[in-house]
Amino acid sequence: MPPPAPQADSPHEDPTQDELVRSKPESRRQARRRKQALALRDGSASQTRLIWRKYRTNPLGLIGLGVLIVLYVIAAAPGFFSPHNATTSSPDYAGAPPQQLRFSPEHGLHVLGLTSETSLETLAREYTPDPEHVVELRLFAKGDPYKILGLIPADRHLIGPSDPNEPVYLLGADQAGVDMLSKINFGAQISLSIGLIGVLLSALLGIIVGGISGYFGGVADSLIQRVIEFIMSIPTLPLWLGLAAAIPPRWGIVQTYLVLTCILSLVGWTGMARVIRGRVLQARDEDFVTAARLDGAGHGRIILRHLMPSFMSHIIASLSLAVPSMILAETALSFLGMGLRAPAVSWGVLLRDAQQLQVVVNAPWMLLPGLAVVLTVVAFNFVGDALRDAADPYGK
């Protein structure tokens, strides 16, 4: 008897697993990713998206960006992230060491108070933890009043003592009994902002001068380049010192801050001007520039609306690499006594208090502002290097 003929596939046969997967509706996230992939493949993605796609593959760049975000958030509201204000002092705890955070079911998060006595051998004040003196800590504790961004009054601190009159020194105290953590946080306000504002001012001047030099060429280019070469031939530190020495000592903190920012900008614009000049020289004869001229666009519009956007990513990368030099310049001038002075609080001013060998030996935690400077400079370098690589998203 012949075997039965194979039956034809039923139109209602159960679908395979692959067919089930393909038949599932595409999620919104998957659709967005597929759309982005197609845009990247055919070259229609925006420049910002291309840069971010390349940037996020750089782990050091992401780490640096995260560190800078944290630092600038702290600089925006240093009072909230500090147990005390930068002017709250307790002379009885001058030079106190860092207090160790502890936790117990009875007291929760706390530190032990300090007792001091004068050493008969070194005549220095020595501190020891007092187990009988428990200083309880609270999140969002009420304490010294401050202003967020200098405008919004507040008195809540991220962490602070339950009793606002109890001093807490998580990173130790300076020679006046002021909490170092609070001083470092408040110092970030000046040190980070002066670097950012100084770079923006120098970039504005460099874009204008470099754009004019590269676009017009000829006599204007030669004259501008000779001026730039003359400024760059002057040693940077003596030039800073000479300009900073002209600041009257009687000026207030705000006046000194503004003048010091302008000084750093006037010295730091030459490098940016040369970068802009080279880019403009390279792009001024491109077809899109010629089309803009034929369309009746003026020189200023061509430079700002057509030339600058074509290499704005490279400008941003150069600016991010220039910010650390501005921060180091302010730190150096304040450390040498030619920049900001007490009662202003900046990282350079804090490091000046730690320049004596005796202070460094007895209170090494006063060098912590230097660690903040190093951390900021390294983070900016990571971000700048990542942006420089991401500025050419199609590069290998």
C-alpha cells in the first residue's frame, strides 16, 4: 500500500518563533534607535547628534563630564553642600583634624566631638576624639543662612549637625577654625566661574580678531598677526603679574574678580585667534561662502552665520581645553598674592594659607584645595580630548 501523500501546509499553521518575534509591534525606543541608525547611515543626522554619538563612546570623556557637572552643581549652591558657611569660625578648634563619620543605632550618623590640649614637647595643640561628646548629623539640616546663586535665600544643608551651634569638620579646619569642606565648596564658585567666563571672553575676542584676520587677509592680516606674535612673545607669568599688580589693594572682591577675569581674557585670546584665522583661511573660498556672497550677504553675516558654524565643534573643543589654563592662572595669581585676597574665598586663596611648611606638616588637609584644582583640570582635559576626537564624527 503506497504511503500517504504529504499534506499541504495549512493556512492556519502555527507561526514559528522567528515569525512571532518579527510580528511583534516595534517599541517606541526601538523605532527611535532604528531611525537614528538610518540617519547616521545616510549622513542626514545633525552635527550635534553625530558628535554626541562619538563622544559617548569615550569613557574618560564621560567620566570627566560627570565630574564637571557635579563640580558646577556644587559651585551653584555651595552653601547647600556645606555643613557651615565659609566665614563661620570656631577659634577653639583651630587646625582641628578631619572627623570620622560614624553610625550607630542609637545616634544614627554622627561624629565624635574633639577635645584639645597643648603638647608640652611641641607646644602645638593636639586633638583627640571624645566618646562622651556625640555630634549627631542630619540630612537637610537647618544651619547657617546662605543664598543660592547669590539670589535665593536658604538655610538647609545637605548634611549638618542637629544643633547648628556644633562645629563639624569632615575635612578638617584651617588655622582660624573654619571648616575646610565649606571653604573648598565656596571657593569653587570663584575658581570655576572665573575660568569659564574668562574663556568665553577670550573666545569672543579671538573669534572677532581671528575672523577678521583670516577673512580679509592682506594688510589687516599681517598687522593683526604681528600684534599677536608680540603678545605671545611676552612671558605669560610676568605679564599676568604686571597687569595684576595694577589692581588697587583697596578694591572690593567683585571689582577685583571682574578685573582679574578681564586680565586673563586679554592674555589668553591670542591662541584662539590663530585657530580661528586658520579655519577661516581654509573655508573662505568654499562654494557655500561664494554662494552667500552672490546672495548679497555682508562680511559680518558670512563670518558669523556661515563660516563659524562650519567649525564650531572645533572651537568648543579648543575652549574646553583652555578652561584649565584659566583656572590655573587664577590659582597661581591668588597664591602669589597678586590676585584675589582674603576675605575672598577661592582655591588659590586657600592654597596661599597653606604655603608655610609648618602648616603643611601640622595640618596637611589644608592642601585639599590643590586636589580640587587637579581634579578639575584633569576632568576638563578629559572632556576637551573627547570633544576634539568627536568633532570629526565620521573619522576613524
